[in-house]
Amino acid sequence: MNSLLRICRGTGPRRPALVLTALSALAFLAGCGEKQSGAAGGAGAAPAAMEVSVLTVKPQAVMMTRELPGRTSPYRIAEVRARINGIVQKRLFTEGAVVSAGDVLFEIDPAPYQATLDSAKANLARAEASLASAKLQAERFEGLVATHAVSQQNYDDAKASQLSLAADVAAARAAVQSAEINLGYTRVTSPIDGRIGRAEVTEGAYVQQGTATLLAVVQQIDPLYVDLSQSADEVLGLKEALASGRLERDAKGGATLSVILEGNRVYEEVGSLKFSDVSVSASTGTVALRGTVPNPDGDLLPGMFVRARLDEGTNPSAILLPQSVVSRNSKGEPTVLVIGAENKVELRTITTARAVGSDWLVTAGLEPGEQVITNNLQKLRPGAPVKAAAAPAAPAPAAE
């Protein structure tokens, strides 16, 4: 620059040309300075705000459910056993068939019991005849003792004989009744309605009263029990939520039960929870629950392992977020990106209680009306400016 100034101050015939050359150089340097200042100004400009989709936090009423493992068991079960000794003569049912209470299942040889009944009836007739004679004698002596035709002692003996024979008649009648009962046991009937299993004995088998020989098993499978187990902590938490109003039961105050079969297929009949044990298992720390489910077509069988979905109650102000928008920090805590002050990204730590379908139930960290970012999560960083775009409202998912 100094050299150019000396040239401009010089004299001589070459001065005009030198002056033009100096001015051209100055113009070139000025142009370079403008480009450099322009480049510096561009580097200092604010970045453009990225457009993102958001989900506005909005509390909603959600039915809270829980899935528990369980096993089916018959509503009623009756082991049909021999109540007398004898030989099985007939089997009168089809294995696996539905039977009704009172249906005859087996016939045991009745001949010895019929003979016993006939003998008891004969003894009863003899005792009744003796009683009738003693009664007439006592009545005659009652009239004669007044005229001293017979002694008072004879009358007392006749009266005592009448009472003794009356006792014999009562005993004979009891023997007849017992013989009739034993004869009735030769026709083995079903005590309940239900489905009968296989026959445990065949015709010609000798059954005994002393060992109570098992003949067959009848099970009532409509309705069917579903036996479940739930941790004691979850049971206490449910009671606390109901007491505090965070969960609300339906008008009937009961909990419905849906059975989930293989392949996540939901059984069409809906049952209900009927029973909760009053003690905790020392070995597993769980509480036994029992529900019933209709089984009109017999699709469910006793002993099946199933999953049961229980409706615990309605959360009137649940906050749900899709699991896809929730991340984890280095401590394993769930986090989301929200639009904070000045439309800048803010990393927020939240608390999730449980999964509800494909969503998380958020219990802390978010307030109604806040906007949670749902896309471009890998590109955004806390503090980056963003612009919210309209996003469709998320449908209420089915609770689990």
C-alpha cells in the first residue's frame, strides 16, 4: 500500500499510467475486503428453524388393564366312587359325554342288597305284629287292674312289653331304610351336571366301599374357573390407586376378565373376577385370584394355561405417549424432546409407570398443553430452534 502511495506522488511522463495502475490495485483490494467481510457476516447468521411434528399433551380417560398368567379349572368336580361292595354289571354312559345330575352311570349287582332289604322288611312285619299283640294285652290289663282282676305288676309288665316291642319296630324300620339306601347305591348316579371323563372300571370289576373305588370323574366346565396370581405389591398399588381416585371402578364395582388364547386370540366370552385370597404366598410373594368365564361350547378345557386380561379401573386423566418418541439417557431414565421457551428444543426427563398398548403411561415430567416432538429426533439437539407443524391427534389406544 505504501509503494502505491509513493507512485501516486511521483512526477514524470509515466505518472498518469502509474496512477491508473495504483487505482486498479486499490479497487481489487477493496473488492477482496468486501468478499471477506461478506463471508464473515454469513458465518455469524442464525440457523433456520427446522419444522417438526408435535404431539400436544392432553389427559384422557383410559381403562387400565393388566395381563396375568393363569390356568383353567373346573367350576365343580365330582369323583364318582363306590359306596357299597359288589360286581359292576353295566356301564351306562359314553366317555366324554355331557351328563345331568341323577343320570345312572353304573349298575352294581343288586341281588344281595335286595335280599337284605327283603329280610329287613320281614323283621319289620314280625315286630309290628308283636307290638300289636302287646298293645291289645296292655289295653285289656288296663281295664282289669281297676277291678283287681289282674295285679298291678302284670299290668306294668304288659305296658313295658308294649314299649319294648315299639322300639323293636323302630329298629326294624331303620334296618329297612338302610337296606333301601344300600340297594339304591347299586345304581351309581351323577351328583352334578357336567362332562364325564373315562371310566375307571369296566363291567365285571369288583368295587369296594372300604377303599371307595373310583369309578369316574364328572366336571362342570360351564362356567369355568380361571386361577391367576398377582404380586402383592401390584395388589396394594391397585388398592391405593382406587382409594385415592386415580383409578375409578365401574358402576358395579367389579373387574371384567378376558381370556387370551394361543396366538393372542381373545376368547369371545367375557368373564369376571370373583375372588382374591386373603394371604400372600410365602414362596412366590403373590396373591391368588380367581375369576369365572362362560364356556357354553366347551372350547376351554380344565388345565389349560392361558393369559387373562383384567380391567382394573379407569384412569380419568392419563397422559399417554407413543413409545417411539421416548428415549433413554445414560442413566436409563426415559426422556423426550419438547418445544420449550423461544421455540427451542428442550430435553425433558419423564416418569413412566407402565405400557398401555403401544404407548407409555406418563406419571410425571409433562404438563397438559406441552408439545412433544415426534420426528427428526436423531437430528435435533437441545437448544436448537424448531417450528411446530400441525400433527394429527393420536387415537386413544387399548389399555393393557
